[in-house]
Amino acid sequence: MRKPFMSLIANDRYQIGCTGQTVYLLDASGNELAKFKDMPYAYDPAFHPSGEIAAVYGNTGMMAVYALSERRLIAKFRVSAASDAQTDRVPCFSPDGSCLYHIEGRKGDRPNSRLSVYSTADYQPVLRLFEKEPKNIFECMEFDGETLFLLGYFRKEDGNDYFVTQLLGESLQNVKPLDRHTYDFYQSAMRVKQAGFTREAFKWSALSFMPAEMGASHREYTLDDLKRMKPSLARLWEEI
């Protein structure tokens, strides 16, 4: 019997479901087309804008890329120096499909985050951003149009500075501060959204027990609440 999907994302032709040990390719109706066991702890999928390619990140620090119509693995490569890389995040493709972006944690007692950019021509790295910025931590990212938005914080000795920001060129621009409650909510909400609003993703998120007074009314959040909210980093940035 198949385990519940931790993540399940869809476009108009395919669905990608991840249970951890297995990546499933389904058609739009949910019929199984293929399954892949190329790496363990694979939970984080993303579609290429063409809809014909998907990237999946695994918590051992590996990335796999699949050609969906051909039902095959086309690339597999290490994206993190750490073998246990649960701080790395859901990848995303640029709107034109030429690049794959990925947030990657670094080794050390107080690791920072780097933002890596890979060419989809050969999945080789073409850019490493913020690798030497020891206080930058990124939790999630999302394209809105041509602009990449990031959620994260700057680590400080007396408390962190939380933010939502835009990446323009190779630098963070228009950084907007967040309070801790708003940051905590969006950190979890975006993870559930990027997993396709599955029950498993919600169950393992802080939102399943986070009082809604931290962001809305005096009750606990439900998965349906989150679906109705449609959390968006771009909208959060605009509203601050």
C-alpha cells in the first residue's frame, strides 16, 4: 500500500507525488505513470514552466531532475555540502525555464544560507549568491512574474531580524522587516503551499497547532483555512 504523499503538486498534464522514498509520476486524473527511487528523503518537487520537466530535492543534499514524457531521470547532482541537509528548501525554476534556483544551507555550528543558480541546459552551477554572508538565512522563495521573493532572517547575537525581500540582479533589494509571529506563520504556510497543501505536510507543520491569534482570529488553523488564504510572499511584501 502506498504511503500518503508528503507533497503532491500538479499542472494541467501531470502530478508529482513524494512519499520520501519514492517519487510518483501521475497523470492529471491521478493514474500512476511511473515511479522513481533515485534518492531517499525526497520530499520537495517543482515543475519546469514547460510542464514537461520536474526537479525533486532530497534531504540527503541531492537533486534529481526528470523528463516526464520520457519517464526518466535526466540529471542527479549534489547541491549541498551536508549529507543531512534538511535546511535546504524547495527548488524553483526561473519563469523562462533557463535556470533552477535552490536555497542551500552550509556546514558549521552556525551555518548560513546560499542561493545557488543552476543552468537547465546541463544543471551545472552558474551562480552562488551570499555564500560568504555568515548572517543570512533564507527559509523559502517564490517567483512572482520575473521577480524572486525570499523569506528569511539576518542572524544577530541579540535576536534575529526577520524579513521578506526581493532579489534584483545579484543582491537583496527592498528588504522589509517582519515581526516574529508573521515570519513563523509564513515560514510554515509557504512550506505547506509548496507541498501542494497535502494533509501530511500540514500535519507535520507548526500550523497544525499554531494559534490563529498569531496571524488571524482566536482559533487554530485548519488546512482549509490555509487553502483559502493562498499565502504569497509577493503579497506579503506588498502589504508590509
